[in-house]
Amino acid sequence: MEDIKISEDYKQAFNEGYELAKELGLKPDILDGLKAGKHRMQAMSEGMQQYQKDVAIEQSKDVILPFDMDSVDNTPYIDTDIEDSKTQDKSIEPEL
């Protein structure tokens, strides 16, 4: 694996973007058109995008998928204990 060095300025801007998205609900497109520090704005935007991805992953964990009837085997249920239940004593004794 190749070691990739990330500048501290990028890390700081990325983390700030992540926190802005988390705390204020800002979306990456809010930074479109800003001229202040193109690389910094790009890092902040990527941080916001990462937060959105993280939220989507967390939300997908809570989703219960619908039951697919087509995936169920159509073989009827056969109770193999029918004979045994016919021969068992069905009387109910009161507990004392």
C-alpha cells in the first residue's frame, strides 16, 4: 500500500466541512461559487460530502427490507407430528 501524505490544511478544512454539515445541516453545494481559497473550499466540500455518505450508510442500516413472497418456497407445510398428536392423551388435569 502506498503512503499518501495529506496536508494539515486539507485535513483541517475537510474536518471543518464535516462538522458544518453535521452541526448545521449544510450541503456541499452551498460552497459553489465561493472564491476564497479554492483548495480549502474543495476540502470543506469533500468533508460535507463524506458526512452525507456516513448519514446514508447509517440510515440504510435501519431500513427493514420488504418481505419478498417470490423468494418463499411454495412447498406446503407438512406437519410430521400429526400421528403422534392423535395418540396423545388430550385430557387436561387441573393443577393443585
